[in-house]
Amino acid sequence: MCITQLIWRSSPVFEKDPKASKMNYDFNNIEQKWQDYWAKNQTFKASNHSDKPKYYVLDMFPYPSGAGLHVGHPLGYIASDIYARYKRHKGFNVLHPQGYDSFGLPAEQYAIQTGQHPAITTETNIKTYRRQLDQIGFSFDWSREVRTSDPNYYKWTQWIFIELFESWYNLETDKAESVDTLITKFTSEGNADVKAVCDDDIATFSSEEWQQFSSEKQQEILLKYRLTYLAETEVNWCPALGTVLANDEIVNGVSERGGHPVVRKKMTQWSMRISAYAERLLQGLETIDWTESLKESQKNWIGKSVGSEVKFPILSFPQGEAKAGSDNRPGYMTGGNNSHLLLERAKEMRANPTQAEAALWECLRSKKIEAKFRQQHLIGDFIVDFVCLDKGLIIEVDGKIHENQIEEDQKRTERLENDFYKVVRFSNEEVLGNTDAVLKTIIAELEQLESVKDKKHESEQHWSEQVLPLGKDLGWDIAVFTTRPDTIFGVSFMTLAPEHDLVSQIVTEGQKAEVDAYIKSTAKRSERERMADVKSISGAFTGAYAEHPFTKEPIPIWIGDYVLAGYGTGAVMSVPCGDQRDYDFAKHFGIPIPNIFDKVDISEAAYSSKDNVVITNSDFLNGMNYKKAAKRAIFELEKLGQGTGKTNYRLRDAVFSRQRYWGEPFPVYYVNGMPQMIDPKHLPIRLPEVEKYLPTEEGEPPLGRADVWAWCTETNQVVSNDQVNDTTIFSLELNTMPGWAGSSWYFFRYMEPGLSADGESKREETFASEEALSYWENVDLYIGGSEHATGHLLYSRFWVKFLKDREFVSIEEPFKKLINQGMILGTSAFVYGFSVGIKNINPKLEVPLNKIQRYIIPRESYLKGIEGNYDELILSLVEKHLSHYKDAGNVNIEWDLELSPFVPIHVDVTMVNSSNELDIDKFKSWQENFKTLQFVTNENGKYIVGREVEKMSKSKYNVVNPDAICEQYGADSLRLYEMFLGPLEQAKPWNTAGITGVHGFLKKLWKLYHQGENASFSVISSPPLEGLEEVSAEAFKTLHKTIKKVEEDIENFSFNTSVSTFMIAVNELTAQKCNHKDILEPLLILLSPYAPHIAEELWNKFGHAESISTAPFPKFEEQYLVESSKNYPISFNGKTRFTLEIPLSLTKEEVEKIVMAHEKTQAQLDGRVPKKVIVVPGKIVNIVG
RNA sequence: GCUCAAGUGGCGGAAUUGGUAGACGCGCUGGAUUCAAAAUCCAGUAACUUCGGUUGUGCGGGUUCGAUUCCCGCCUUGAGUACCA
């Protein structure tokens, strides 16, 4: 609902003297008159047929909110309106439409609260919006208006959705194609050679298999390729509200509204495969004229990174949890439940062998023995010194310590032998003293033992029959994406996102509790919260190990919430020496930080730069730089089949379902759980009626409450739910589309004339006709706020590229030039509260104290007070209260600082006049608890409020309503002032007091045209008289200077400076007493884009019957600005001291002569001889020395 | 943290290629007009000043005859974005 705010005026406003109105600038009447004229004559209606060149100016789609406009909103509209009007003067056929993005949450929220249908609320809001827009005098072509909530419009949004469903992305042609071409491929050759952007879990099938699949199976497969598809997505689910919340609707893990708990939940939702377009969305940025910062945001959002994907095999699984893994489990994985702990120890022992162990290992690994041995290997829960897995022979080398544990060793041997192993023991002395004998014994033992392969059939398989070669994809590896494959030898651990699918499978018994607790604690935190907290490092060890592709060393696998499940593979290879986050993590958990950078100190921090890197401690990568090493690492990984070069994008597929009522319904029904599209000829599928706009008790979206919401495939109509039989009548989709659906293509709809355009419109037959699309092409100028940088502006680019691929439109990019207007900030007003609190010194002596008295103190006292400096005023107030009690006999009291807060209080800006004086009475009666406030006023009995610049918002009571401004100063003043405030793209504070400047300018302009008797309109049109020639030369100079500057300014969107230029022109012409038609008439055209009403009125007084809107822009002529002399600044060592008027015709030498001869020069030099004199003709003279 | 902007009077801001810093407007001061006010008009308004000048565009350097403008380093503010591997 619109809240019209009253402006409190400190002084009487305009007296509307009927006699005076004839000659005075009566903006209210003038503006109403011309707004009516434009509407009646359809002055700004665009035509699709014109000899003129086309120009399309568009504002970002407004949502008609109930609060109405504040002065910040029209800023961009005024700028685009000026540009549109300027282009009309420049001879363009201009399309400048407006409409409403009228689906959305606020209306739904209001409906939930009041039961009022959102369509009604929306209609009311649009009326207010329209009235407010009209009164500012915009040159919109309203005949082409669109509303996203209009079934005639969303019919085509549904149609585009169907087209997306019927499309897949072919990487070979690099564009979207109809799924028909995909089905043809499947039928003839299967899917093995299909290169598409699709889900990554698709099994390969042949053409025969495809043909044998059931229809459902085929649909299921196709869904994985379609550009819009159903997928499980994790969402923030709030059970209490029965709805999904956006990240920013969650504060501290609970819903912003109501403070209910929020959980992450998987939900089947429609998604848009925008990721297919990642590269094209990135490349397209090069072709469009947008600001760098905006392009930067989109680049970051798309987040392209080039690197490689590496697979790390998982080294051990706890028994019984290795699910499908048991078949594939490599034979060398012989560890038991405690593998993860023992492996750490085994690794240590491998690194520090005893002398005897080292000696024997030398012999065993050399070619002297045929069989393959492993050292310090896990067998069950034991670490054995050496083992030949094929033959099941274990060799133990015992030091002195074993003399004391003969019993234990015996048990150990027994247990191992039970497991079909043969154990042979040697002492250190035996090994070192007679290695050859020991070897002989081992060879003899080996000959007696059967190979595992032969043993296989005998007993139940204890280990896998085949020792698989490393690096084969067994389905049990961790894939990571890295931009730094060159640092692969610096990996000392791996980190998985806590949500990673593998976590539950690899976690060991011993670590389970810790890991579960950690997962639970991170699940509570929202993604945003998790990401915002950079300082606290947290994680847990899974107990599992992965194998390094090159060194084959085990790498511990951790989980940590700094890794996000949604990005890349949800896992990272952690290189602490090269990545600060990995470094911090390693430091925190005491994980080793190997250095692989030559001559780089990593004792304090990681070295994350790719520049000046020389790789070391990295085997075959040693001595290489980043580029070479990365390339080589990928090459070697590919050889192993454990990695490949890859480009990754951050851009995720966009969720397209909303559990809301007030949005576009999907043209979708379900047969056996598979989504079916309704034939486009039956569109639109209208939003059904519901009795309540809340989710159902079962947690279904609001459409679950509709009684008539089923699809009959025989009558092709929406029918009652009772009739659902799942043979001919099926349930319809309950979700609705998101806000960005309708706004991703609306700019095309405007190209097609509105339905009111006498039979010309093809809006019924198509979303926009081919000829309209080819005539208007794309938006030439798009103006709006930067908040849409990564939402609307990315999604609409995506849809346009899709529509182009499917040949529905012919352009690749929707918005050629784009400007972000800066926000207009509010100037909040404050009073400063201070309460005197008094306490008993002896708490036992309860003496009743009066209520605390609250004061409003001046800003200066407040500012000192919060710093702890109490000025005289504060101290005297305190003293006054203390003595009050003391006089009453209570001496055991003192000032209580804690009960004496300094509090700034927002004041409604309408209670303050332009001199910052507060209307105290009004303030006191504003809120009940303000009544008793005592004001400390200045000597004039006034209270001066403090001012601070903040965002303009209702809650800060600093909203300024354009209605009030238009009433008091007029739309032209508002338009000029909004532009005058500062550069369009910058944020700037609004200060209503300043508007008197531009308003005064318009009055002065009015006067310039009314210099006749009784201030009547008076201009002369006869050629200039002889005596007046010089005067008119000055006037022409002013005019052409203005033409030049204003034209340049508009082209550069520097509207603030052109307002100054107008002021200068009017000031000059007033001083010249100029009243000549040849000057004053073209001046109006210059001004008309900015202040169209006054321009039309004065233009009309010149006798024109037509609107000024298409009058040709005056032509700038250089001749009027040619000067014969220049007032040269004469500077000494670069500092200007005085100026001299010197003819421009003179040469450098002549100028220098004149300057040097001048007495002021001599006085300035004071006898010194200048070293050098620099003369820049027409610019400056600089004397050095 | 990263990326991008931006730091100029009491305030909003101007100076478009390196060439008179503070245009234009607000506010403020003084004056005219008025019984008075509003409105209007005129004059002044960066700071310091011995009224000759001197200093001044966030800070410190540099390039240049000359720097708000170009370069290097730093500080501050704003916006966007974010453990993005």
C-alpha cells in the first residue's frame, strides 16, 4: 500500500494567485497539461515501420512494490528518459517501453497475511506505480506494456520452458539442438560418441539397447540431457514455514522471519543447464559495452579455471563397509579394521628401517629373487616386516626386543598362519651376518608355497585373485580438480567436503564418532556462514588413506568445511606449501608441510604465486617452472590413466522450481513419475485458485491446495483433482517458476506492438514476430541497478543464447550497452538521547529512586559523551538529579554510568526543516514514549538534529517521496535535481534542501522568455539590429557553447554537468538580456530531454502546434566560438601568478616577447634571469627560473 | 582475503588529451527591497596572511617546464564477491 508522506513545511508555500499564474512559472498546471497532451496524442508511441534508424532504450524491469516510489527509484528512469528524448531529437525511431515484473514474493506474503488474492494487491500497486511514473513525465510507450503475471504473457514463458525441455546441448556443434537430433543419434549409434553437456552418471548404451529400453527408461535417460531437467538439489528447508529459504533469509542458522530452525534437505526440482553456456557467457562479455566492474562480477560468477582432474585411489577400507569394493579391492590391501592407524606406523617404519631390515630389503627388491615383496605391510591388524603376497610368505626380522615377547610373537605367528600365511623369522644377527644363507632359506620356502592364483578355488576367497595394476579406475578413487598439477608432489593430505558421498564409506570405525560429530556441526551452519568464517579452522580425520599417483605413498584423507561439495568434485588435493587454506589446515592439525619450491621460505605462509616458481623434491618435475611442470604432470598422469587436463567452471546449474503460489505454473504433468510437457497449443496453463496461499500440511507447495489442478489428456484441459486416474488424467506440477523466468525474455515482448494497436499486434500468435525481432534486434541502452549483475543479467543472456541456437531470435546478446545507476542515499536525521541513572551506593539500603529522566541532548554533547568525555551539560544534568535526592536526605547515591546510555534516535525527516531544526511538538507526539522527553535546545529554543547518510529505507525514516517533491517544486525540478546531484553511476546522498537551486534555475529560465510588459511572453524574431550585433554575437557564443557541451555530456551520460551548463547559459543570457528567438528557441530543444514540460510550454508559446519531442537537435557551429585572443595564465615554475590577454594569432616568440616585457613579469622575477620560457599557444606560458 | 570504484571547501560536486584547482548549485555572511517575512536582486565565501604573498585535490615518493590527472608504495571509505581448489 502506498504511504503518502506529508512534508512538514517550516514556511508557507506557494500562494496560488490566479492573476500571477499567467506570468509566473506555474509548473503544476503546465505539467498536468503536457502529460495529458502526450497521453492523448500518443506522442511517444513507437512504430515498427520507419525510415529513421531504430534505437531501443530500456529500464530494468520494475517490481511494483506496495511501498510506492521513493526519490531513489526514478533516477535511472530519468536518465534513460533523457537519452530516449535526446535520440528522438537526433532523428531516431525510439522504442522506450515500460512494464511490470509483477510476480513475486511481497504480494504473496501480503496474501498469506490478509487472504487477499495477490492479483488484486498487484493491480493496486501497479496503479500507484503508474500514477507516480506519469507525474514525472516519462516518455514511455505504454501501449506496449507487459506484465509477467498476465496469462497472455506467461503463456510464452511456459512455451520457452517447453522449448528448453525439448533441447539438449551438442558440444560438437556448440549449440542447443532439438532432442529429436539426440534421439536420432541414440537410435542409430547409441550414446558412446555423443558429445553433450549432460549429467555425469550416464551409462553407455548401444543403439540396440536404446531401442529395447522401455519408454520410461528412455525418458529417464533423455532427462539427463535436456536443458531443463529434474534433479535432486540441496536446499535450505524450513519445516515450520514449510518453505525453502534463500541463503540471505537465514540468520544464525534460523529463518529470518520467525526464527525457525532450518535444515539442508534434498529436493527434486527443475534445474536449468546454464552450465552448458558457461564458456559462451564468458566469451560474450568481450562483445558488449558494459562497465568493467559488471563484467568482472560475471566473470567471477562463471569462474573459469584451467587445470586438471587427478584421481587418487583409496588405499584401504574398513572391512565390511567396502560394499561393492570387495570384488575390486586390490590384492595388496590386506589390512584390517585398524589399517588407518597401522598404516601411519608402517609408513614411519618404512622410513626408518633397522640396519638388518634395510639390508634384507636391498636383497629382496633386487632381481635376485623372482617373487615380489612388500615391506612393512599390513596383514590384518599386524604390520609385518616383509611379505610376498602371491605366495603368502611373511618374513620377520627380530631385534633384541623380541627376546622379551616370545609369547606374543608366537601368537602372532599362529594367527597369521591361520590366515594361510607362512611366517619365517630371522634375527638381526642372522640377516647381517649371513645374508646369503637367509636368502637361500627364503627362496626354498617360496618354492614350497603355492601361488595365490592356484589356491583360489580351494577356500573361500580371502583376498582378491588379481593384484590390479595401479591407476585403473576402480570406482574407488577420489577425483579432485586442481589448478596446480605442478604441485602434485607437495600433497600431504586430501580434504573432502563433509557432504561428500565417499565420506560415509571410507570413514573407519575409530574415526566414525569424530567424523559424524563434525558433519553434524557443519550441517547446522548455512553455506554462507560456513564461507564467511575465514578464521576458524575445523576438520576431522576419516582414518582412510589415498595413494599418491607417483610416490605411491599413503595420504591421509580429511574432511573440512572449507571444501564445498558443490564446487568441482567436492574434494581437494591439499598442497600446504602452495595454498594458504591448506597451509592453515595443516598447521592447525599438525600435518607435515613438505616444501616443493626451490629457494622459497614457507615457514610463515604458503607460497601461492605461480610466478617465479622452480619445482624441487618432485622427481621428474624438478627444476621446472609452473607452466612446464603443470604440462608434464598432466602428461604423466594421463600415462597412468589417473588424470587429465580439464577446465572447470564455478557456474552451477540454476534451480528453477519455487515452492510458491504467485509465479508461473509449469506446463507439466506426471505419468509414472516422469514429467510430460503439455502441447504448446493448449497454453497458457493458468494459475489455479487456492483457498490459502500457504504450503499444505504435508509440506507440499501452495498449488497442492488447488482442487482443480489435474491434466486431462483427452480434453486437453485442467480438470478437478478428483478425476485423476493415472491413465488419461494426471497430476500437474505443484511448483511454480522463479522470478527470473519472466524477466529473462521480456525485452523481446516489447518489440511486438501491444494488443491495443489496431490489429497490428501478433502477440496472440507468437512471443514476438520475426519482423519485429529483426527490426529492433537488441536493447541499445539498458539502465538499472547493479544488484542484478549476476542474477537477471546472466540468466537473460543465457536464455537469449538458447533462443538464438534454436533460431527463435537472431541475436546473441540482449543488451548492447548497459549502465548501472548509483543508489540515492537518504540523509537520516537523529536526536540524541541521554538518560541520567542513579544508584544506591549501599545495595542493602533500598531507597526508592524516581524514574530515570530521559533527555535529548545536542549532538556535540552526545559525540563527547560516547567517547567518555562528559561536558558541562551532561555533568550539570547529573548534578541536578543527584542534588534532588540529596536535598531529600538521601546521601548514599551516586551516578550510575551503566544506567546512563547515550542513544541516537532516528527522526522522521519530515519533522525537520531545511535548517535542520526539529519540530519538537510533532516529535513528542510521534511515539507514546517520547512524550516525557526533555529537550536541551539552543539559545533560540531550537533543537538541531544530527544528520547521517544511510540507505534510504522506511525503517530509517529517511524516505523522501517524489509525490511531495512534484507537488512543491514540479516534475521538471525533480528531474533536473536528480541529475544534478552527481554522476549517474555514483552513489550520492539526497538532500531536499538543494532542490531550490534547480527550481530557481527554471524560474529564471521562465523569466528569460517573459521579459515583456507585466512579465508577458516576449521574444523578438526579426534579424538582429546593427547596434546589437555584438550583443547577439555573445548570445550565439553562449548558445553554441551550450549545444556543444550538452551534446557531449548526453553522449557520455554525464547528465550532472549538462544541468550546470544550462544554468550557466541562462545566467549568461539573462545578463545579456537576450530575448532573441534564434537563441531562445533552439535552447528549448536542448533542455527538452531534461525538463520536457517547461520546454513544451515555451515551445508552444513560440507558436508551434506540434510537440517539441521530435524537433531536430540544434546543430553546433564552431564559427560562433572562434576567439581572436586568449587570456593567458602566466605561471612561474608551474604556479600561475597573473593572466595576460594576448592575441591568438601571435607566434610563440612574439608571445614570449610580450610576456617578458610586461612589468608584472619583471616584478615577479625580481631581477632573476629565467632559465627557460615555455609557451604553449592557446594554453599557457610558464617561466622557469 | 580477493576484485572493482572512490578520496578535492561546511555540503553535492566540476576541471573530457598533463596546462589558471574549486565551475554550477546548496549552505553561510553582508547589503538592497519590505512594517515584517517569503520571494527576488546585488556582493562575498578553500585556508593562512604582515594584504606583498604563502599553502592547498587522503599520505609518502617519482616522472615533468608544469600533476587532481601519469608511475610506485601506503592509508581510508564504499560496492561486489567469497574458504572456488
